[in-house]
Amino acid sequence: MRPTVAPDLRAAGAVSWLSRTEPVVVGPSLGEVALFRGFKDDFLGDLLDDRYEQRTEAAARSSLVLQDGAHGGVLRLLTGNVAADYARIMLGDQTYATDNLDPDDGFELIGYWKLSATTSILGDMFVNAPVNEHIHVTADTDQGGNWYLRTFDGVGVDTFTDSGVAIDTDWHYHRLLAESQYAAHYLDGALINYTTVEIPTIPMTANMRCLARANASKHVDLDFWAVIPR
């Protein structure tokens, strides 16, 4: 038995996102194709999909592990014991060959992940472009102890929009939605943050990352994510 995509996947935060008791079907249904075009990964295999590029600094690494509370396979992005050490995956390569997420057309990232700590850590799910435009759902303790939307359109400096919702070390469903001139963050199905400031207008690539903000190892565990252009 392996998971199949449940038809109510877009109901962000619902524990019924994934059905893990249904047998494998031969290909998705037409409804699933229309609902869930794009890329999705439950990290149940022994090897990371070769469409990812992994980037690490110093002693950082990523690994596929099993974790309590997760649905099965988990990708752990683990830093070393040095400040600014990071582990990151991106859906593409160094030439950003899979730039296919454009806010003008609309897109969303959906992930089920958790932080290892609430101090001295940066953990984020984001999109960026070669010239550094980006949109992040981020927990960055250098900014504060809440979830933020971080946006930059290539002009001026990054804007951090505070959700007012504190970070923690629990598993959460995160949904980053960008469309036209706004970005929104849903946490476990509830809209907690929204901004119209500095939204890029060029195609970008999906990323997950963990970075240490002090000389201590940190990690982000990613159980499931989806990258969905509209």
C-alpha cells in the first residue's frame, strides 16, 4: 500500500490531503491531473528525485530519514555547527532550467514541514530567480520569533511582513500562494499573512532551505511538498 493524492488536496491544512491507505493506482485520475498538475514529492523512495539540485555549505547535508509524526519518508535538511551553514534543495539546476513559477500567472507551493528549533535558525519554503527576486514563507529568528513573508522584486531591499503568529517545532501544512500582485501564507488551512509589497513578476524556481544562525546544528524536516504552476 502506498499513498495516492486525495481529491481535496487544495484544502490547505486538512489532514486528508493525502490518502495513505489506498492501493497504488495506475496513473492519476483525470480529476487529479486537473487539480494537481506540477511536481509533488512524498519522499518515500530510497533516493532523492534527480530533478532536484542540492546545495550545501561546509558540513551541511540532506538525507532521507523516517521521523515520528510524519507520514513516511522525510527529507531532512541538516546544517553543520557553524553559523551561516545551510542545506537547500531546489527543483532545477544551477541554470534555473525549471523556472516555471510566475506570479503573473499564479502558482502555489504546498509543504508539510517542521523546524528543529525556535532559536538561531532560518527555515523557509520559497521561490527565487537568478537575479535574486524572491518570495519566501520564512522562519528567521534574526528577524523575530514569528512567521514572515519575505519579498523582493529586485529594487531596494527585502520586505519582511510579520504574520504575528509565533513559530514552533510542530508539524505544519504551509501553503504559499502568489497571484498577480500579492503573496499569501496559509498555515494549517488558515490565512495568516498577506502582502502586495515587492512581488516579483518574472518566473522563479522552488526551494526549501535550513540555515544555522549560530554555531549549532539545525534542521528542517520536509515530509511532503508540491510545486504547482497555474
